[in-house]
Amino acid sequence: MMRRTLLFVALAIMAGGLAVAQVPFTVPQLQSWKASDGVFDSEGREIVVVAKNMVLEDAAGYLRYSMRLMRGVKDEKRAARIVLKLQDMGKAGNEAYRIGIKPSCITVSGGTPQAVMWGIQTLLQMREQDRRLPCGYIQDRPDYRLRGFMIDVARKFVPMDYLKNLVRTMSYYKMNCLQVHLNDNGFKKYFHDNWDETYSAFRLESERFPELTARDGHYGKEEFRDFVRESAKLGVEIIPEIDVPAHSLAFTHFRRGLGCEEFGVDHLDLTNPEVVPFIDSLFTEYLQGPEPVFCGPRVHIGTDEYSNKRQEVVELFLGLTDHLIRLVESYGKQAVVWGSLTHAKGNTPVKSKNVLMGVWNNGFANPKDMKEAGYQLVSIPDGLVYIVPAAGYYYDYLNDRYLYERWTPALIGDVRFKEKDPQIEGGMFAVWNDVCGNGISVGDIHHRTFPALQVIAQKCWHAVNDTVGYEKWNVARKAIGEGPGMNELGRTEMSIPALSPATVLGNRSIPALSPATVLGNRQGLRQIGYDYQIDFDITWAQERHGAVLTKSRRAKFYLADPIRGMLGFSRDGYLFTFKYSGRPGRSEHITIKGTNRYTQLLVNGKVVETLGYDERLAADKKPYNIVRTLVFPLEESGSFRSRITNFSAKKL
């Protein structure tokens, strides 16, 4: 890993009664820092991690693993210690932690394992920027209890390996909540205005309703349960969401009689006596038993955007919402709902005590009224924090400057509450994959998610009293990566004299770890991300269709694609090809350039074709885009006959 100089922010404020000067830069920023003399030099040192409490062994294992990834050659004669311990933080809260840095020892203390994990992540961020940590004393705590992200895996399947990597990155930034939106459907205008053709998916294995489970990608029960538990070790809660009674086309495709013809068959028909028992049996499958699939503390029941055209149906909707809240609570979970009770205003009471509500649109749920009704609120305003990749509405990338300078969780739409109001649990942002089948890749999602994650983490943890300013913060945050072993952005370069079949590529600076290592990504993903340039010389042989030049677990680059034998690539279930194929015996120089908007082929320095956004028209005659991008795979070479030399991958 390249050595960087630790960035400091000179502040002239008082925080927690401590004089603050030369504050080490982290994201989110520290609440208080008191400098002292000396440095803790981790360069090449043997770092002994000591957990004073058995419940901190997972955190200690994570720190040991992370330090192995980030450390140079060790010198056992210069050993130093990092001590982890539980300590009552008083009124500072469950996530408050303290760090004392001395030349030969660092002590991280917190009231809970999660708090200690946050202290570890602060150390690792400091260590990423400089191996010499300044001595001093940190006291840190979040301004808001919930700091999160919602990802739509229903309309665009996101593999579990990415979700695990995402959780590791979230933990690195002290983001403590990932909401996984497990079912939804596309808009029928993209499917010839026909509900029968419209894409829908439910992403969990179901033993009770096997045919309901999406065949193009889903999570096994044991796999999802383990994901929830592993994430909790990193301090991140997984909130699973089953969205009913709207956004339910997956359920009505499974049982057409459950759909509502009046409002659209993506709505469950609440006048049908079979609907509520079906919903109950679905939720119960994941909530019941000694080891439920939904083993975390909270479960999201959806209740979003149901029609309010008829009052009697509104009352049924309210009754279902209250029923599902109580169903979830009967299994010892806190219920989470989307805010919709202004849109669906009626007389049927809905439980509010100890219910968490995501307020996303003030027309659907007036936040002042919801607060008065007694709900705990999560600020997730669509006009500020919704990403819909390449859709042409909401945001393609969040407006980080605006959020940094003007937003905190206390701002919900156009309503601003008192900062740190106890009824505002925190804030989230969201990635919605509304336009099903538009070519967006997991790499594209991450390219949008990572900068958003940084700014939302900052504004939920250290919401006010900023003394850095966006310009300095924006420069400084780019020195901090995705966490130990994480490389979803593909920050890598390489040069290989000759590439032959079965060559192992990848980032060789990451050492091999034993299979027993737990927590963290042992290998990272081998790829190069936007913006990049791939170059190689090739003497073409007769290639069979499907000949792969390089590949990773998510992508393949073809010298001859499986269908027509053209240069091209596949990822995320899509195949894109250039209008070019090699001729046996010819020698050429090939260049591939990739950005977040296009993938381009050059032969002998001349552009052959640029695969950019491919515009299509929906049934309402409005345009939408098919995205043809590629995070270039560099994990290993494939099988081919041609001669490849002077292979290089570099960032632009």
C-alpha cells in the first residue's frame, strides 16, 4: 500500500472540555482530540492485540487481520500493544469510545463491542494515511444513533459477496445499518405496458413457497442468517425488508388471484380474504423458530405507496399496517415502516410506540405529524438522498457538497427539527434500481455508493460544528479507502510482459491468509475501476467462441464472445460486444478505455467503437438508457490461443 502523510485539521474550538488542535483526519471526523508528545510508530512492528474481555475477541481478530494487511515487514524487537477493553462510557451512549495513543501502547475502550469496533476503525483510518500515529487522546461519539444505507436488491440482484464487502466498508465509516429491500418490481411502461411481462423478484429462499424465490438470483436462508450475524460482529445491523402491500408483483405473479386489478396487480388486493394469511405466512417463515432467518433486532414491513383512491381501502391498508407491526413485535423485533400515513389518512389506529418510520416524502408522511403521533423517525428524504442509477430522475450521484454544507438528519424534506431531537433516530441514503434491465452493474452501484456513504457517515456522526469546510474535507477524504482488503473501486494498476492462459493476476500486494481467518475479505476483488486504460499487443490465432482474455468472479473480457466471436465482455448477466473480431495471423495493439459512462475499443490507436449509454423508449415514449460499462476484470486470465504481450492496466 502506498504510504501517505496523515492529514490533520487544525481546529480552534473546545470539545468535551478538551483543547483541540491538530486533529487527525478521519471520516467521520472526531468529536474531540487532545494531542500529546510522541508517536506510535507501526512501521514494521510486531503489533500485539490484547482483548481484555472475551466478547471482544471478534473485534480483536478483525484488528489483527487488518494490521496484517496494512503492515510492512515486522520487527519483533520493536513490539507494541493495542489493548481493547470494555468500559462504562456513562451518558455518552452505547457507541461512544475512547482511544489513548502512547509511543508503545494504544488503548481502545468502549461500553459495547460495537463501540470498540468504531475505535478500531478510527485507528485503521489513521494508519491507512500514515504508519506513524500521533500520540494523544480521543473521545468520540455519534450525534445520531442510526446511520445507514438502503439497497434495492430486488430489481437488480446484488450478490452476497458484494453485500459482505459493502458491510465491511460501512463498518470502516461507522455506518451501523444496512436495509436490504428484498422484493419489488419494475415499471410496466418498460415492459410493453403489460403487468404479465413486467420484471419482479423476491430474493429469499422460501421453503413454504419454493416457486416464489427468484431464479435469476437469491439468498439462501442459512446464507442470509449468517450474513446478519457476521455483519453484527462488524457493528452493522442488517434490516431485512419485505415490502407489502404495494410493490408486490412478485407475490401476485406467484398467485395472480392476490393482485388488485383496480389499482394495478403490483398491489395486493386487501379485500381478498386470502391476502393477509399469505402475508402472515411469508413473514412468519423468516421470523419463527429458535434460529430465525431474520435474527437481527428489527424487521421492515414496507407499507409504501399503496393507493388511497378509496377510503374503505385506506382503512384496510391502515389495519394491515398495524397488524404487521404487531406480528413483527410478537417475535421480539422492532417494526420498521415506510412513511405513508399522511397519504393514507384514516380512522383505523396504527401503533406508533417503539415503531421506526423512514420519512422519505413529506407528502406521504408529514414528519411533524408523525413525530407528534409518537414515531421514531429516520430522515431519508427522496429529494436529497435517493440515487437511481442512470435513470434521469432523482440523483445519479448525490450532491455531496449540498449534503455536507446543508443537510443533517434533522432536515427531512423542507422541515427542519431541532438538532439531535431524541425522536429522530438518524439518517440514511438509498440506491433504487427502478429501471430493471438497464445494464447497471454492481461496479456501477458501488461507484455511486462509496462517495455517498462517506458524506452520509460524516453528517450522521458529526452533524454540526464543522470547522473544516467542504473543499478541504473533499480532498482529504480521498486519501481514505474502502477498508482493509477492500477494493471494489478497483484502485489497482499492473504491467505484465506476457499474458498466458491461467496466469494469476490481481493485486499481489495483499498477502495470503489462512482459511481460519474470520472477518474481512481475505483476497479483495481483482479488477481496475473507472477511469482506466488497458493495453496489450496481440498476434491473433483462430479463437473459439467464448475465448476469455481475463476474468473475475463478476466479469469476463472476451477475445471472441460466445455468440458471434467478437471482442466484448459480460458482467451481471449482460453481454456487450464491439463490432470487431481478430483475424488469425494479424498483429495489433488493442486498447480498452473504461469510464462510468462508456467502454471504448481502439485498435492500433484508432477508435473502433464506443459502447456508451444506449437510449431506448419506454411505452410512454420517454427515453431511458442501457448502460454498457465495465469494471475491468483482472483476477486471472482465461483460455485463449492468441499470443498476448505487453499487457498493462493503468488509471487515467
